[in-house]
Amino acid sequence: MRVAFFVYPWAMQSPGGGEIFLLKTKEALEKQGVQVKLFNQWEDKLKDFDILHVFGSVKDCLGLMETAKNLHVKTALSPIFWSTFNRSLHEYGSFSTKTKMILRHSVKRFFPIMPSARRKMLTIADALLPNSFSEAEQVEHLFAIKKEKMYVVPLGVDEKFHQAEATEFIHKYQLKDFILSVGRIEPRKNQLSLILALKGSGKKIVFIGNPVTGYEAYYQLCRQSAENTLFIDRLEHSSSLLASAYAACSVFVLQGWFETPGLVALEAGLAGAKLAVTRDGSTREYFKDYAEYFNPANLLSIKTAIEKASAKPKNNQLPDYIMKNFLWLNCANATIEVYRKLLS
């Protein structure tokens, strides 16, 4: 079984959860004996592979998917998709930007068969691998795609986070029992709302992540609005300091406008952190009653969820639940089953 992995060209310039998902899936599949190659457009030929697996339904990947179709190479697509009115209405940006976002979402909601590059990708793919049943429903309703070719493949997490120790981070920064947020700093991740929600509360916030190119002004606004806040540059996924930060924090917050479901929250949960997460996306499907949920557009809702999570005692229920259901081996096995169906 020879599989080519592909993603939009600039993905690795500012890697996040989607890119970690791709790389960790590759690693887990290879441990199960699947030959996986990161497709090199300058050297590789699609005809040398059994399956083309694309990560993210970004229009720049459409041309290669169409070529694979013409060459009778099976295509699998992990959409990594979510769309909400909440984000369109409240996200940081100009009136024209918000208007365009509202119009795009409205078209998908009320005219799902409207042609678009994303809908064409979803249509021509031989199999769709959403990361949750709720994502599958979004794809079905917003693009008029039949569920018959959708196979839910859950995200995974590294088992190493279960052994994370708080000591390294506490020793380096002289901090413990703080509020932690990890991810690219950009409007979609909604860091500004977290800052404003906790203003005057006395709670220490730690952000780990770099600003996305083009959103430097948003990053500066976050820094100017912040009090009692530490900004740390992005840490490599393999960094022991990242794992230690998860273990050292009091509450891990996932404040994005939506998450599917937020790989960093799975990692933090496995490390023993208490969770306060956005209600939008597939978070409830993953975290069930193990997290506190909030409306990312409501500052009081954010603050209240964090306070409720802070008041809880730490226990092993969430780490045990994640260990049982969301390791990368689970993700690899589910993916292999889809590949086998395609090749049969």
C-alpha cells in the first residue's frame, strides 16, 4: 500500500494542529507497515502511488486531486473544515471582511450545491475522512455531500504527554497554576477575547505561539491589551518544555471561534490539565463532560467557564479517557480501514 500525502503549499510556513495531524498520521501509519511519502511535486509521479491523501480542503490542492482522478489513483481527503455564523459576526476585522464571511457562510448554508473549489474537492474525493461525526454533518449539509463516502477518523495524541512533568516549566519561568493557551496567534484563534475576559481577574495567562504572517497588527493588539500575561514563542511539538507547560498550568483554554476539536487540548488533557474550551466545533463530541464550555463571543461566558474549571480538583478521569480513545494508533488503524475499502 503506497500512499502520497499532500497539503497546500504554504502549510508548513506556520504549522499548527493540522500539520501535526498530517505528520503524526504518517508516523503512525508507517509503524503499521504502510508506505507513506510526502508528495514532492518536482520529483514524484502520482501513478507510482495507490492513494493520494490530501489534508485540508484548501482550493490549492484541487488540481492535484483532479490529476489523480484522471490517472485512476484513489483519493482520500481529510477536510479539516468548520464554518459558523458566530465567527463571521464577531471575529476581529473590518466591516467588509465580516460581511464577506457572512455571505460565504450564508451561501453554503442556503445553497449547498453552489459550485466552489472546496465543494469540487469534496465531490471528486473517493473517500472523506472527517475527524468527527459533527464535522461530517457540516460537510453533508453545507456542501450537499452524501454521507456514504464519509468515514470518521478521530484525531490522535502522543502517549508521551501522559508522562509530562510540571517541573521544567515551573523552574524556567517561576510560574505555576496559570491559564495556558497554545496555538498560532491570529483572529480565528481568538486570543484577544481571552485577554479581555480575564482582565482585572488577577489570573496569570501564558500564550505559547507565534503570530501568523499578515496578522501582526492583531498580535500587537493582543500584547497592548494584555495584563499579567506572558507571551512565549512557538515551541516545537517534540519539546519537553511544551509538555511541561501543559502539566504545570491550572486550566488549559481553547478559545478559538471553532475547533475540530483542537489537538492541543487533547495533549493538555492527557497531561492532566483541566479544560475550558469553545462550544463551537466538535469539542463536545471529544471532551464530553470532562471540560467546561463557553461561547467564544461572550467574555463573561469565557471567564465563568475558566472559573468553573479552576475550581475542579485534578484527577485521572480525562487522561484515562484520552488514553483509551485518542492515541495515534487509533487514528492509524481507522485510516488503514478506509484505505483498504478504497483499494478493494
